[in-house]
Amino acid sequence: MRYFILCFLPFIAIFLESTFFRAYSLFGTVPDLVLIFVVFYSFLHGDNKGAVYGFLCGLLEDLYMGRFIGVNALSKGITGFIIGRLQVRFFNENVLVGLLVVLIGTVLNSVLMLVLGWSSFSVFNIDASIISAAIFQSLYNLLLAVPIYVLYYNSFQKGLLNVTGEK
């Protein structure tokens, strides 16, 4: 059941991003729920698992969008790896730590997307709107991070996402 939920979460996230959150955008930006799930998974499971999960979720997002295949996969994979390295350095039961890793993950993913997009595609231009969109997306991700982290962490400890299967 755990693996089914982990596979189903990115589909739900992409669906919510493209429907519900489009209607409630913050200055034209929507939250990156897939990134939030990748960050939480990586932070609780470590770097290698986080990189694989991030790559697969990013690839799913790339296939859904249908353009620039591989950019989300690489950026979310690298972000998952780096956030997973923070696992041993922070106390993961604190909600503020969840906010911090979402902020770090969002900024890191935005920078990686800019670098990969700029270096890979000649039609990609960096301007102020991209920077402001990254800032507003960071704020939106932070707003959603607290309730999602509480639910995700509780499920990781005692619920359906528990690694040991004990309840």
C-alpha cells in the first residue's frame, strides 16, 4: 500500500496543480506540490532514495507537460539528493524544519531549472518575470508546507507511509 501511495501522490499533485490551484494562483504562480512531496520524501528517506524519487516524479511531470523533457527530472532528482543529505543534520519532527527544507528545496529547484533551461535551450530567456515567479512559488510552497508536512510526517511515522509497516 505504501508504494501505491508514493506512486499516486505525484499524479494527485499534478492534477491539483493544473486544476484547483490554477484557479487560486498567487500572482499567476501555482505551488509545486510535486516538489513538496519530493522534498519531504527525500528529507525523511535520505539522499539516494530521494534522488530516485525526485527523478521519477520530475520525469512524470515532464511527460505531462510535453516540453523540455528531462529538465524537471534532473532538477528534482538533484534537489532530492541534496535535501536527502540534510536528513542527518536536522531534527525532522519539528514543523519549522519542514518549512526550512521546503524553502531550500524550492530555491534550489528554481535555480537548477534556470541553469538547465538556460544552458539547454536557445529559446529560454531569463528575465524578471521568471525570478518573481520563483519568489511567489516559494511563498506558495511555504504556505502549503505546514499542513502537508504534518500529514506526511504522521503518515511516515504511524500511518500508510510507515516503512516498517507497524501502526
